[in-house]
Amino acid sequence: MLADLARKRPQCRFAVAALLTAFALGACTGETKQYQPRQAGDTRPEFEEPESIFGEGGLTFGGDESSQPQDPTGGIGVNSFLWRASLDTISFMPLVSADPFGGVIITDWYSPPQSPEERFKINVYILGRTLRADGVRAAVFRQRQSSAGWVDAPVGSSTATELENAILTRARQLRIAQIGE
């Protein structure tokens, strides 16, 4: 049946070849295991996991789980004070995305009521699990409206730094408030 499908549809040849190779590799384990009934006092597990052709742990990308940092509390992947402070600081802007595990907050474009001909967008990156001055980065984007539509405009060189400082100040306040409790 697979051969007929491969002859009728040439684009399926690769898929059929991959499928047949997988079946062939699965059938070639080289050893067979006989069922051994359990005896009294036998400490072997009742069911043994079959060996994988990909080695111990199967097919993984990025190393095994033991090499990855684990959070025993199941919380967010970045510093919670910086995360909360970032959300508090840019709370007036609409959010597009907020990833607490990757530490990325992306806002949508926001036009201040006092200047509707310009709009701003902010990306905040929390860089680690510790509360440090270099643990947060901000990128600020600005556009002005013209006859051709929205056009990118320069942002003051200190704008991103001032935003980062505001986030850090709020994070310190949150930390002090928690210590005082």
C-alpha cells in the first residue's frame, strides 16, 4: 500500500522512505528479551522501559533536564520584584505580550492624550533572577504622524535609562515592603 502511494504521488516518496526507515530501525534492536516471571524478593521493576535507539533519555534538544535550572516553587523564571515593578511602571500602556518565564514585556503603541500626533511603544527585558541594577533593559520606540502615515522618530538617549531607573526604584520599593511585612 505504501509503495502504491509513493508511485502515484512522487511528493510522498520522502515521507514513505522516512516511515520505512523508522520501521526498519525499530525492528533492528539486535537483542530479544524473554519474559522472566518475578520471584519472591525480586526488586526489579515489574515493567522495564525498553531501550531507545536515541540513547538514554530519548531524543532531546538543549541537554537533559538535570542541567536546566529548576524553580522548586513553580514560579516565574525571572526576578519577581523586577517583573512586578516593570508591569507597574508601564501599566498605563496596553500590553501585547507578557512572558514571565522569558522575562519579556511588549506593549502596543500608545498615544498620550496631550500629543495625539505621536505614539510610543516599549519593550522591557528582565535579564535574570536576581535584583540587580543591570537586571533590566528597556527599549523605547517613537513614531510621529505625517501625511504619509506613522514615521519613526528619534527617542532621547536618556529615555530608556530613565525608564529602567523608574523600574528599579519601584522594584526596591516592593522589596522593602516585603521585608517590612
